Amino acid sequence: MITTTVLWAPIHRLNASIAWVTVWSPNQNDSDLSGHLLLATPETALSAIDSAAESGAVAIAVLAADADVDPNVLAAAGQEKIALASVTTALTPARLARQWCTQLVQARDRRADEALDLHEQLARALLANAGISGALRLALRPLPEVEAVAFSYFGEIVGTRQPSARIVTEVGNLFTTAKRLLGDRDWAEETQDDGTTITAATVRVWRNPEVFLAFRSTRAATDRDRLAFRHCTLAVLLELGRQQTLRRARRASVEPFLRGLDEGSLSLSDARNQLQNLGFQAVEGYRMLCLNAPVELTTGQVCSLAEDALETSGTPIVGSIDEHVYCLIEESGADQAQRLLDACVGRGFTGVRIGVSRVKSDAVNLRAAMREANIAASQQSPTQNGIQRVEDLGIQSMLAPLLSSDATTSFLAGLLGPLIERDSAEDTRLLETLVAYFNAGCHPGPTALTLNLHRHSLGNRLDRIEALLGMDPRNPQHMLTFSLAVELWKELGDSGRRVLNGTVTRP
């Protein structure tokens, strides 16, 4: 028979798990006793306490014939904050240590089996779309008194486990407390003035924090509690991975849709059908955002960030074309562009530029919205964070809708087509000359300098342009037409120019 009496223990020691049981000897050279329970005799108890304080042992068990222990030993344990107990048993210290170590190993095996079983249950639940709330309920089932709230990086609630009325009303404070406790750490806990314990955890995807978990219990957290909290973080990580897989699959449909819009190869009926298939319902209209990300970020990273930041205002359509990330969002009255910029700044991203289109309706205006957002994003400084709305761009705002118009393609093909064809056939550089001439404000001297030409040679090229087109770009009557054509040509971009070249260049 073994009788154990706890004589003194601080709460953090009383709740600590014992890793191993060791028979203490003053001649022992092993300094790695972290988490051990030391078995000592009354004669060696004081030296065992000194060793425990240095090595990190959690408790001392004094093998005595009764529960009485030297007061000096009890005082030393209190001073060093080492848990102290007396043990009465007929077993030798070695046999008692073996028996307790065997029980520890068996208990660990049981916990390992239970953990594997729980992991399997969590995986099944998440695949069945239980979400973060379902995962929290399952992982915390053995702890009915623990409340839990999962926050996104931006502070929205993404999952809960039986929150009390108090947590619901103070959820903002709970998020603030969790962020304060964590700082740059992944785990932290704190006892509150009312005796409750708040444990906070960070769930990261790669190095980036994605979800913050806050657990509230009416008592100090035990190792069993912390293990359950670890299960919760693992479950949330699995759910984030599942969501990312779904998002990547969605982007695989979104990006061909955006490219078709950009190139003008998608019919109106196809665009409407694809919007419906993607689940986008813009009852009050929509906007397009175009985000030019810093070169150190991949478009996949930017797309994930945009999806996280914008999903609270409906389900955005997010995808990339080359280095541009486009976000098709419902017009909700909220400043979603600012929300996206704040999310980028909060992550420490710099050089982010966001262009915002006008409010549009119906799929017929999608291409125009893309052009507007793209032009707005391109008008900002490449080294500063900022938002540019197309309606604030002046004449650029007027040009943006024209870029997606078939009438614009016909206008440019009719005016610039002969120059493109002549340049292709004879390498005459007439279109380059026209663009340089208007870039220089129609001043011959700067134009000739830009093209590395004599002014007489520049005049000959402008004469050839007049002969081909029947209009003189130097004539004030024709300057507005040529100026508009040049600006549209510059803003059209490579994809639009390829479409235009295909309509005017003969094989």
C-alpha cells in the first residue's frame, strides 16, 4: 500500500505533469532533471530540494514512515517553490520509482492513442465542413468549462465554442487581450483579476499569423488543458489548409475568366454564366480593384490576403493576370479598398498600389471596370502605399472606359492601322514617331532629340504620316484626334495592342 500526502505545492507545480521519477542521491551527476519527481529520504530531502531548484525538477517525495517532515525541509520547499509530498510505503525507493515510471509510460501511451483518435475525428469533421467552430467543440469536449473564440488576423470572429454572454459582450476586449499577451509569441496565458485564466495562441501559415485563439477558463490552465488547446490550433491549421485548397481551385476558374475579359475574347453570355457559376451576386452593383503588389510578394500571397480581407463583405472574385491582382467586389457602401490596404500595411507590405473602378452593373461593363482599375493603379507612385480611384484621374478617367470598347478598336485600327502596316512591311517607325511627337507636346526639337533624328528627317516622317492617313498631325484641326489616339494606344496595354495588331496586320 502506498500513501501519498501533499504537504505543500504552488499551483503551477501542482498542475504540472511529471516526466519521470528518479531516486535522488547526493552523488548524482545527472543535471537534466527537468520535469522529474525526485524520491528522497528524510536525510537527503534538503539537498534534493536544492538540486530540484537548479535542475528544474517539479516535485520532491520524501519516503518517510509517517507524514511528518522536518519543518526546515518544508520551509526550503516553500522558498524554492518546489512541490513537496511525503510517501509511506513498504516498497524500496528503486521499486517505487519503477512502478511509478511504468504508470507514467502507460498513461503517455493512452494519451497518444487518444490524441491520434482525436486527430482523426478532427480531420473527418473538417472534411465534412464542420468549420472552425465544429473543430473547437470537438477538441474541447473533455473541458466543458472552457470557452473559446477564434479571431481572424483582422479581428473578426471565425469560430466559437459555447461563449458566455460575458464573452459575447466583451469580445473586442478579448481580442485586444489576446494580441497584447501574444506580441510576437505563439502562446501566452494570464490570470485575470476575477480569477479566470485567458490562454492565447497564434495559428500561423508559414511565418504569417492567420488566426488568434483565446481560451477562457474559471481556473488555472493545466497541462491537460494546454494539450486540448494544442489540438485546437492543429484543427484550425487543418481548416486553413482546406480553405486554401478550395480557394486555389476557385482561382483556377477565376483567372481564365479575368484573362478572357481582359483580351475581349469572352462573350457577354459567357461572362454572365461564369459569374453565376462563381456565385457572384452584385445586387447593388460592383467595383473592380486592381492591386499592384511589391516584387517580393507572389500573386498567390496577395490573392490569399485579399480573400481574407474582403470575404466579410460577400464572396469576392479574386485572381491574377501577370503581376496584377484583380478583386471583383460587391458594392456594399463600405470602403473595401481601404480595408485591403490596411490589411497589406498590417502585414508589413510596402509599395502596395490599389486602383478602384467606378461602380458598375451587369457583366457588359466588366472589361471597362478592369481597365479603369488597372489605369488607376498605374497612376500611383511605385514606392508608396496608396489608393487611387479612377474618378479622380481627370482625363485618364474619361479614357479608361474607352479602352474596352469595340468602337475604340475600330477607331485605332482606322487611324493607326496604316502606320502599323507600313512599319511592319518597311520598318519605317512611323507609329513610334507619332507617339514621340505628341509625348513631346508637338515640339519638333525635343521630338527629334528623343528619336535621335535631324529635324528635317522628322519633318519627312510627319509628311509620310500625312500622306498615309490624309490628316496632318501638325494641323491644329487634327491634333485632338491624333492626341486621343496616342493616349488610347499608350493606355491600351500589351494585351489590347495584340488584339489591335491582329485586326490590322496582314500576313
